[in-house]
Amino acid sequence: MREKDESRVSLRMQKRAAYRHELRKFISDGSSHYKCRFAELSYEMGEIYRKGLGVPCNDARAYYYYLQAEYAIMLRLRVKRRNEDEAFLAKIRLILTQMRRKLGYGSERLCTSVHPFVLFQALEEGHDLMISFRRMKSGRIKVVGARIPKSGEGECPQSRMLITYDRFHYCELRDFVITYAQNVEDIWYLENDDCIRVDSINMVIDEKNGNRTEFYYRGKLVAFICAEDYVVSSGRPRYIKF
């Protein structure tokens, strides 16, 4: 039993490494990169979490990866129509429909969370972000994050990132992400031009003073927001149907 578990963990690690490699290809500029195997690797990651292969079963995480597989296949089909890819897309959508019912997901237009999940996604794979803050007339704080490209062979020279909105049931390639802090009690940032560099975010849950989102760069606190929650609005493409 122990050898079987170790084998599953090893499989997950191998698939994860391959997934990251294909993701870098996928987000690179140029539609030819949509022909890579990112769709297949995303699907396999979904299978790992849905079936608990080397990890505890996690339907929400599996749904996240299946959405990425669906998006990647649709972009690949725009480059070239293939019967195999059409069948693969139908298979993925069947699983997504089943999982959406199991998870109880509806068709929300707004997603509210105690943490700015789109910023956490933008920071994945060790990227830094440039963050800007803008006070809105409504009292909310508009937070915009743009990924700083990494240098080195195999890295995407652009700032593009793949953001997955599981509650909106779609993914998209973005050059920046936006979220709004609501019911803000306090905000502070280091720079004078409202734009800071960030490499990590820490959440401190405080029911009395509001949830505190702390932004860091190289271990130094450079900004924080005390807010009740964050909201992201849906920009769902028209091809999604319910």
C-alpha cells in the first residue's frame, strides 16, 4: 500500500512539472502555442484531484483544472478543427456539467471573497506583480495587478497570465487582473505614485477590524488593505451556455 501511495505521489509530481512546462508554452505570444499539450495536462491534473491520485480528493480543484482544459481545447480548435479535439471538448464539458451540479455552482455574475483570489493566481509560478490602487466614488478600492515577465529561456516574455474564474465557469488569458476591495476600513502603501511591486500576499483574518491583506516585496511590507471582502465581476465570454 505504501509503495502504491508513493507511486501516485510521484505521478502527481511528474504531471505537475509537465503541466507547468506546457503552461509556459500556452501563455507565450502567438496562436501557434495553442497547439501545445496544455489541454491534455490540465485534464490529467483534473483527473488526479477528482480521483485522489496521490492527493486527497478535491472536486473544486479538479473543476479548476478541467476549466483550463476546456479553454485550451477551444483555442486550439480555433487554429485548426480536428475531430479528436472536438470529441475531447465534449468529454471535458460532460465532466464539467456533472461536477458543477455536484459542487452546487450556479451562474454567478459577481464573485465575493474575503481574499483577492485573482491576485493570488497572478502571483503563481513565482512571478512578481505591479499593483496599483484607485479610490472609487463608491468607497471601494480598485486594485489592478500586472504580472512582471520573468527573464530566462523558456519563460514568456509578455506579462500574460491564465486566470481561472471557477464560479464564472471559464478561464481567460489576461495582461492584468482587477478586483475591488469593499467596506474598506484602512489602506496604506509605501510608494507615492500608487503603484508598488509585490512578490507575495498574506491574509490576516480579523473579524473586528476587517480582513487585512498584506502585500510584501522581498520580505518587506509595502502595502496593506483592511477590507471586509473583495469582488470580481464576470467577463464571461459568450460561448459559455447554461
